[in-house]
Amino acid sequence: MKRATAGGQVSFRDYRDLVEVFGQYWKQRGEFADGMSTKLAGDYFKDHVTNIQNILLQCMRDALRKNVELAELISFCRAYEELLVDLLDLPMEWYVRIKKGKLHDIIMKRELVELVKNKWQDSEHKCYRVTDVSNFSGVFSGQSSEDSELPKHFMLETVIKLLNSIYNMLMAIHWKGGAQLTELEQISSASLMIASNAIGIDEALNLFKQNNDKNFNENYLRLAFKKYSEQFEIYMEANEEMTTEEKIQQIVFEIKSTVVNKLTPEWNFEFKQNVLPRLLAGMGAVWALHASKDVASTGQYLKPHCIQVLGVLRLLSADNEGLGVMKHLAQIFTGQGKSLVLGMTASVLAMCGHSVIIMCYSEYLATRDQQDFEDFYAHFSVRSKYEKKVVKEYYKITETSVMPSFFGASNLQFDETKDVKCYQTTTDWMNNIFSRINAIINAKRAVLVIFDTEESINNFKQQFGGQLDRLNVLTVNTKPNDKERLITESGVSRTITLATREMGRGVDYKSSVTVEKNGGVHVIQTFFSIDAKEETQIKGRTSRKDNRGSYEMILCYEDLKSMNLV
């Protein structure tokens, strides 16, 4: 606080947010200490728990000493708070395998472990969960043989290694190439280390099977993805002495030197299984390096998710032994990265000699993607829902896929019998919107209210704005810098964001850990969508990826009447 106010020019918004994140940090720190001591109880874990708490304390202490903008520090504190919550949610059971022998017999006789019931329970790979930590560790004390070494607590060791990696990243002095890190880069790279909980290839393929008919070859998709992954890692680890831009240029050069002008009707199975994964790996590596350019030299980077890569492989018939590429329609859920799938697919096709046009229903989304992927397309020289009957008969598309979510099933809470309400007058309609907003923010959640027009927003704000704190307005006319800030803040606890319908499509509203714990971002749609796809898009502003969230519709009878719907 002293540092924040020393210059005398801190904004009210930043000061308020700093007080909030610090208060939440102290609260979460206390809950973490109590929770971890309960999960890892007993003398055996005492030193380990102390070690974890010390590393976490060092992370925050040294982060506070960094000479960075207050907004960056607030962002780090929020990421740090989420880390504490995620760590506390981890199951810390001690799973072990015990070789047959004297110790095994003693442990079983004393019932210090219980068998984990899974498909390996009747094999030599069976696993046990330790139920009596004190006596279990005591059995191994004083033993000298190699077979009597105390089994590792792998979850505990992994947590400690993760925390040490975060701290080392925070305190690193130089990039891998030798250049000095700024304190902002140290903060940013440490934040990036907070782990993703996206699903892996096995679960992705399993979900894919559930969502699609059996008209694809799982083994071919798995094999192509394996080749992609291996080549991706080769690209990312090569040429460590180069700058990020030099590495990108080297990868682009290698890709362009190997690709041939070969249109899709000429693609045989060997091309789709061997050349295509290599092309995608190069494009994935270029995107990863570019997207992570601020921290790429630390060895940490973002990368395309397996669902996105599988989506491209499926679109380009990597699982089909026949010649050419089948016409294909793929559904990728809201918030699952359609832009990157389109970018990689378009780049492959363009480099093989096709002219590619990417179309989008939304000017905002098209502009956003053009800005986000402009450099990516430039590297590879890529520039500048109809009715099913039309799709099938006019466009001759016979193959379809529904790509599963990165994170499994949606967590959206919505009951159309209870969560759609209509009020007779405009006054009642606005009063009930206000009441629902209050109920949501009192639960320490965030609320996104989607209005039909800016005029509706202004009318609501004029009547209720003075009674609501942390009230933001987001429209297509909001300045770009303010727009990004308001989108980021929309998921912070007790924040109210009033947005026009255009901002209910394609905008990635993220929720803070406090909001997640209390149910996620709540979306209120205040008008009726003639197009069902618009309603789906608005629902998709919450419960994104594996996050929680809820949605409701509050309508005005007078509006429905003016639309000739009643």
C-alpha cells in the first residue's frame, strides 16, 4: 500500500483493486495453510507443508519487490490467488506400490493401506492408498535394503517441483539466450507457469467418439497426432541460440522448402499421415512462439491444444485412407479456439496451392481475428450456418464432425422452465434486472447483462447506476484499450458489465477464482433473440472451457409485442 500511494497518482480503480486482491490473498493464504495441514497431517508431512508455505511466501514477497506497473502486480496477485485455490483443491492422497516380501506382509497385516479398485487391481501393477501415514512411514524407518525404501509421495513432490519452478522463473536474471530479463518479464513468465487443466489426447479421442458416428479411424488420428507432437517438440527445442523471430523464420523456411504445390485431390494417405502432421507442427510452433514471444526464451510457451490439432487433422482427412480430402463441416464449441483451427487449416491449404477465403458473420470477430493472426498469416503468405439441405445438396458436404470441449462437459446452469421470465411493463422489467444483479453480486459473483441497444443500457444506467459499484459499460463503440481492460475485469468478483448484443458474441470473458468458487459468471439476456444462434453465443459468454456459470433471460412484454411475437 505504501508503494502504491507513494507517487500520489494512483487511480481510484487501481487502489480499489489492490485492496481487494490483497485482502483476498491474506484470506486465501490462511485457508490454504489450514487446508494443507489437514490434508497432509502428522509429523511425517510437517516439514513438507512448511516447505510449501515458505516457497509460496517467497513468491509473493519477491513479486511485491518488482518494480512493475500496479496493474501488472494486481494481475499477478489474481493469478497467484488462483494457484492457491487450485493447489488446495488437489487430492493429496499417498498412492504407493509395494513389492512382495516381509514389509508387504507387515503393512497388509496392520491394514496401513487399502487397495485402489481399478483395472489393474488384480495384476502386478496394483496400487494402494496409504491410510495410516504415521505407522506406514514407521515401518520403513531403520530399514537398510533397497527394497525397503519409503515409497515417494508423487503428488507432493510434483507440487513442490511446480512451486520451485514458478519461484525460479520469478527470480530468473537472464533469458536462455543470455539477455537480461526485465522485472515485468519475470512477473509475466511466472504467471504463465500456472498450469492448464485441459484434457489430453486419450480423453479427447474418447469424447470425440461419444459425439460422432463411427465414421473415422481413431488409430490414424492418434498416429497423426503423435507425429505432429514429436515434430512440434523438435521445432520448439531446436536453435536455442536464436531469437524468437529467428526461430520463427527458420521454421517457416524449413516448411516452405519441403512443401509442394499439391492440391487436395492429389493428397494420398502417405501425404496425409506424414507430410500433413509435419506442416501442422511447423505452423503450431510458429503460432506458439509468436503467442508466447514475451516469455518464449524462458522455455515456457503456449501451444495449440490437442482438440484444435485433431480438428485440423479431421478436416483434412488425415484419418481417411482414400485419395483427396472429403468435404467436411466441423462444429467447434464456443470458446474452444476456432480461430486457430481456421488459421492452421487455411495456411496448409494456401501453401499447397489453394486460394483460401475465411468468412465470418461478425465484423467484430473478423476484425479481431485479422489483428490476432495477421503476423501468423504473413509468415506463411496467407493474406488477405446454412440449412442442412443446402449444405448437403449445394455444397456437397457429406462428412461432419462435432469436436469435443477441451475440458469435457459444460458446467452451464440453465433451466428454461425457471430461468426465462417476462414482465408486463418496462418498469417491472428493469426493476427485476436490478434485483437479479444485486442477488448475484451479493453472492460475490460477476454478472454480464446483455442489452439490445446502447439506448437500453443508458436508460438502465441512468435509473440504477448510482446504486451499483463496479459498474462497467461495454459496447462496439468502447475504445480498444478500454475494451480489453473491461473484458478482463468483467470476471472479477462483484463486477457488473452492461454490454450490447454485439459484445455477446466471440468475446472471451474470464472469471476470477473467487467468482468460480461462488458459481462463475452469471449472464442475463434482456431481449429475445430471433436467431437461436445468437442466444447460443450469448450463453457461451459464461461457463467457458471448464469454468462454472449460469444464464437467464429477463424479457419485457412490451418489447415482445413491438416485435409481433405476442
